[in-house]
Amino acid sequence: MTGVPDILWLEEIRKEDIPSVGGKGASLGEMASIGLPVPPAFVVTSQAFRRFLVQTGLEKPLFELLESLDVDDNDLLESAAQKAKDLVHKAKMPDDIKSEISIAYEKLSRTGEIVAARSSATAEDLPDASFAGQQETVLNIRGIENLLNGIQTCWASLYGARAIYYRSKQGFDHHIVNIAVVVQQLINSEKAGVLFTSHPVTGESLTIIEGSWGLGEAVVSGAVSPDNYVFDRRLERTTDRLISPKIIEIVADGNYGTITRDVEKSRQEMQVLSDDEVKRLATYGIVSEEHYGIPQDMEWAIVGDKIFILQSRPITTIKGVGAVKKENNTGSADAVILQGQGASPGIASGPVIIIDDVKDIGKVKEGDIMITRMTNPDMVPAMRKVAAIVTDEGGMTCHAAIVSRELGTPAVVGTRKATQILKDGQVITVDGEKGLIYEGVIAQQVPVVGSAQVQIASAPAKIITATSVKVNVSMPEAAQRAAATGADGVGLLRIEHLILGLNKTPNWYIQNHREEEFISELMNGIKVVLDSFPGKPVWVRTLDAPTDEFRNMQGGENEPIEHNPMLGWRGIRRDLQSPAQFKLQIDTFKRLWDLGYDNLGIMFPMVSHPREFIKAKELFRQAGVDVENVDLGIMIEIPASAVLVDDFIKAGIKFASFGTNDLIQYTIAIDRNNENVTDMYWPKHPAVLALIDQAIQACRKGGVEVSICGQAGSEPDMVTWLVEHGITSVSSNIDAIPKIRETVARTEQRIILDAARRPYGC
Ligand SMILES: Nc1ncnc2c1ncn2[C@@H]1O[C@H](COP(=O)(O)OP(=O)(O)OP(=O)(O)O)[C@@H](O)[C@H]1O
Ligand SMILES: CC(=O)C(=O)O
Ligand SMILES: [Mg+2]
């Protein structure tokens, strides 16, 4: 025999062996090689399966059955799938393969006669890992005849209806699909479950463990409500445990397969894991996470005091900036074809669609990966459809980054050359956290609805903090998601996306006497957000769109061409010079106040001198607003306003909020959208911090709320510093809220503890 053998033992396998042993086999081999307690196993390789098809003469009938099948006809599809599965399951296995499996089984039986047969799909054939779950696993197999039957059951599961449908739609050849089978000692566990090495949504360094009685299948399939344990990796102890009534368990029974039975009353409410077991499991989790360099979703089983690890794979549901920073993993490093800044976390694969011009957005299909020089508000409808977004230009605060984060769509910005290097139709994978683009589809895990993973996603209860934790919103459709974070209000509602999304400039509405239309659009959008945050403050920022963003819109033909729009005609300066445009906004706000929305506050961007605030307030007064009884505040985003904050307080601001995106660029002269200087963009530059510190102290002295709504307010490092320096609220991006709330709480607690210890000289 030449080439890869029919049988490979776990010790011979490494992660590169996916073509022969499939994803699961390769991962188990790799885990065993780093010393994780993986039960002994051998793999019946994909080459063995192929040989089986050839020697039994099944290739041709399978080909005929599937080749011209109309997979959109469900009845035809189901019946063809059933026939294909029967062919594979009932064929007589060639003697030489049989005998190799028998010899291996005999050897494995020395440590335990009962085994599991676990399908292990090869990535090339099934690039969408959501199909991994389509293949069979047979637990509790005793005896060679049962084992051969189990293996053929796994092989046959390659021809499930959904798998056939998917392959045919993706243009995969049914001829060359492959499957391996892991034959592993069955761990007849007393307790088992899953663990997430880091929080599956926020990426915090909390290990979440779910466990129940019997085999792990009960937890994985969602058949039981498991216990839930939270282990804080920094404190090295269990910080939370939720004991659930475990009504049923799945156990190994007889010679083949499992049964589900009731758990006797006395064990239902009993705690499954001791603190020591939680800690040992968490330690294995850390070993695996550090090896792969990315948080892992693992399966474990315990018999007596022995722990076994049955599976480990990357978690891709993490929304926050990840806890682990190693660069290997999720695919081979040499498949990386492009790099930029990870602007919106998440991993997605799909075909490239290059958009050079807004006119082309009609070409964008659901699931595409949109590549463009830079997005603009006209592209938002297309951005809603795509699986990921990649841009040539921009940084963490550009349009593409902000909108993608709100849509929950992975995005990489500032790649410089995505539009040149990538080609329409080319399939790529985008890692929006690390800022990497891979050729092809990199295996990833898709959360299974109703699974343990999704239950965990909504887990931890809200932490109460003295510093308010608010959220930034740009699009009304994100309001519900934003409110669901439990945020204490909206610290920044950008209205540019509402206005620019209309695709006509405010001036167009004025010139065409269509002011009412403009006001009602703006009002409806803001109202959606106000309604999502009843009784909580919502600070709406008046218009701050640079001229280049207006130019593409109807009515934008006469926008001045500015050498540097960032320093140009935007924010409050433009509104004060364009009273009609400002009035449209004021009238909108007034109507909302008149409707009883007392939670509405208005924030002026780009103010550089108190007289601008005074003039704006006067215009509100002239429009009939009771200016002393509504919240009018400013953004501190020009160094001048940070320096003059005392004077702003005298002028009557009710609050101030740091727009660090601009404050940083103006303090250290770094255009935040210019990728040539992104590396020099430094939020914690001492001059920036000095300006912020001084302004915070002035606001506190003046009794004025002081907040932050720039991107730095979504970064734990910066937020720690801000809380230490007395900021009274922070406003973060939706995806960052849990992480920021935890950061705020920890910092506050540390400040209290430090103060308490001081008198004792600790
Ligand atoms: N050796 C074993 N001993 C005990 N239980 C096992 C063993 N192998 C697997 N299991 C249990 O069986 C369940 C299903 O196994 P497996 O991981 O092979 O299939 P799957 O989860 O359906 O596949 P995929 O992970 O590819 O979607 C696991 O969740 C685990 O609880
Ligand atoms: C939010 C904003 O405007 C800024 O950070 O500059
Ligand atoms: Mg700004």
C-alpha cells in the first residue's frame, strides 16, 4: 500500500493532517501532543474511506444518483440522500480494511473495550463548519461488528440531505468529498460538559463552565439545563455558580448507542463540580488557549477524579477585543493575504465584491464580503447585507468602522490595497478582531441556536457602577441592541447617519421647501432611540459631517472643496454660519421636548470658544426652547475647549463629553483617517491625558457631568485611567459595554479598597 495508511494513531497526528484525519482528528492529535488528557484513539483515515468506495464499486452509483439531482426539489433530495446513505451503510467492507480496523480495535481495547465512533470531516470538502454537526457520532460501541457498523454509519452520514444540498450549491464535486472517523475510547463519564476559556461574547478572562450528569451529549444538545460556573482567571477562583435542576441524563447502555433516563431526585439539585474540579478544568482551558493563541470552546468528561478533554476549537462568537494576542491560529499564517486594523470583531468568509462607486451597490448580495476604498452613508443598505467589510483607508473611527460595529458585522479597515489585491468572486475569510484577511475559507465555528453556547451569551447579571456606563448609537435600528446592554443612557447619538442616509443635503430640503420632510425623518429616527431608553439620558449631537461626506449627495454639488475637511467647515461652526440648517435641527429637538421627551440632551460638536455655545443657546431660545430647563452641553474635542472649560461652565453648559477621536488628532496633529500616520495615533499621549485631566477636574469643581464618547471610551486601558481621574460617565460602543462595565467596576472597587487600606499602612 502506498501513501497515507488506513489507520493513524493519535500520537502520529498533528494539526496539519486535516486532509487525512479531518478537523476533529487533527485537533485531537494536536491536543494530545501538548499533554492534554485526550482519551486514546485511532483514526480511520479519509484514504480508507476512499478505498472503500473504490473497492466496493460505489463511486459510480453514487455519482449517478447525485450528479444530475435537482437539489431544490426537497422530495427528490431526501430520497436520493436516503438511497446514497443506504448504499454506503449496507456495502460490504473490504476484508483488508476490516482487518486493519480489527487489529487497531484490539489494541485500543486493552485500555477499554467500549469506544465511540466520531465523524471527522475534512475541511476542504466542508468549508462551512456548520456542517460538521451534520455527521454522525456513535457513542458506546462494544465489539468489532458493532464498531464496523458504527464506522459505516459515520461514512454514510456524508450523504445527508443538507450536506448534499450544500455541496451542490457551492459547486463541490460529490466525487471527491471525504470523511475520516475517530475511534476513541468511550469515557463513560459521571459528569461532563463544555467550557469556554474566555467569555464567549465579551472575551473577558472568565472561564465559563457548564456541566451536568452522564455523557456530555446532554449538555451539548441542550437536552438539560446544566450547572453554570464562572472562574475568574485573574483571581484564580470560582466567582459565580448557578446550580440548575438536572432532570435527565444520557448514559451508555448495552452494546450500541445511548439512552436518556431520568435523574433521581436526590441528584437533580446537587452541584455537579467542586471548586477544585472547576479550577482544574479552567487550567486545561488556559493550556489550550495559550497553545492555539485564541479562546477555545472545549468539551470535557470526568470519571472518578480523572478529567478528559474530548474537543477544543476556537470560539468565534467573541465580540469584544480578544483576551489573547498571539498571531498564529484560525488557519495557517501563510494564508494571510492582507492586513489592516481590526475595526469590528468577528470572523466571516465569503466571496469578494469590489465596490468602486456607490452606483454599484446593487450588485452586492447577501453574504458577500464588501471591499471598498472607504464606505460612505449611501452604502449602508449594502453594508447591512454583507458578511464582512474591508476598506483601503480609515482607522478605528472611520465611517466603515462605526457602522460595522453597530451592525455587528466584522470589518477590517486601512488595508491600503484591498481594492487592488482582491478580485471579485475570490473567497476570503476576514478576522475583524485581528485585522487579518485569509485566502479561502478558514474553519470556524458557527453557534448552534439553542445550544449551551447561546444560553451563555446572555449570562452575567448587570454590574452596578457609580460611574455611568452609557452607549454610543448611530443608527435607530441598533437602538434595541444598545438598550439590551443595560447601558445607563446614550452618551452620543450621531445624527449624520440619519441625515446622510436620506441622500440629500439639509440644504436641498431647504431649497426645495421640503423642510417638513427633513424634520419628520430626523425626528422619527431620534424618537426610536429615545423610546428605547425611557427615563435615561440620550445626548444627541448636532450635525458634524465634513464637506467631503456631503458632496456625493443630492444638493451636495456646491459643497466647497476643502484641502483638509477635518479642519474645515463642520460641526457647530458650520451650523452657526448656516442658520437655516441649524434651525431644522432645533425645530426637531423642540418638537421632541414638547412631546415630553425630557431625557433628550443636545451636545454641540467642534466648539472651540464659549461664545459659540452662547450663540447656539441663543438660537435655541429664539426658536422657543426653554433653554434653562433642557440639557445643552458640549463636546471637548478641540484642545482649545479643554483649556477653556471653566469659561464654558460659566457660559452654562450642563455637561461636557470628550470626543477623543478628534481631540487626539488635533492635539498631536494626526489625521485619524490617514493610514500613513495611523501608527502614530496615540490616545494616551501625555499631552492628551493632561488636557483631559485638567478638564475633568474643572468639570467636577463646577458640578458639571463629564463624559467620553470617542473610541477611547471603548478601550479598557483608557477607561481605567479615566475612572481613576474622576470622570463621571463613559460612553462606549455597543459591543464593548460588558467589558467596559467590568473595567469600571474593578477600577472603582480598587479605588475604594486602596482608600480603605491606607489608614492601616497596607
Ligand atoms: N470519547 C468520548 N467519550 C465520551 N463522550 C464522548 C466521546 N467523544 C464524544 N463524546 C460526546 O459526544 C458528543 C458528540 O461528539 P462529537 O464531538 O464527535 O460530535 P459532534 O459534536 O456532533 O460533532 P462536531 O463537533 O463536529 O459538530 C460530544 O459532545 C461528547 O459529549
Ligand atoms: C465622537 C467624536 O466626535 C470624537 O471622538 O471626536
Ligand atoms: Mg468628533
